[in-house]
Amino acid sequence: MITGKQRSYLKGLANSIEPIIQIGKSGLTQNIITQIDEALEARELIKIKLLDTSLLDAKETANEICAELNAEYVQSIGSKFVLYRQSKKNKTIQLP
């Protein structure tokens, strides 16, 4: 579990990154879960966008992914949300 100060720090870092995964009308498939897992391991902090064709809620989807992948929910704004998970091999983000 991350603290409020750490969450604020991660929000600042996420401000400058672009969404690397898009979830469309097929929803949250096992293939997308695998892609998110690999992206979290490689980058630690990722932004995901829900397309208009997906009828999912950003916060609910983020919490579902976090529960499955043991990640941390950082924030959601509109149809985008940010997730964080410390990498096992290449740790690049030092939390305060």
C-alpha cells in the first residue's frame, strides 16, 4: 500500500507519460491483463486509456486490474487511469 505522499509523487510522474495500453469494446481480456503485467514489470508506472467503445468505468476497471496483478491504483481522470507496481528486476522509480 502506498501513502498519500507517494501517490502524489506518482501523479506528478504520470502527468508527462502517454497511455501505452488502450482497452476497447472487447473489454478486459486475458491478453490485455498479460500486456499490462508485462508493461508494469518493464516501466513500473503506466497509463491506460479506455476507448469510447468500451462500456467500462475507469475506476472499477483499474481496481479490478490492481486486484489481479497486485498493483497500486494511482489516479483516474476521465477515461484514463494510472497504475503502479514496483518492478522485480529493473527498479527505476524511488518513492519518497
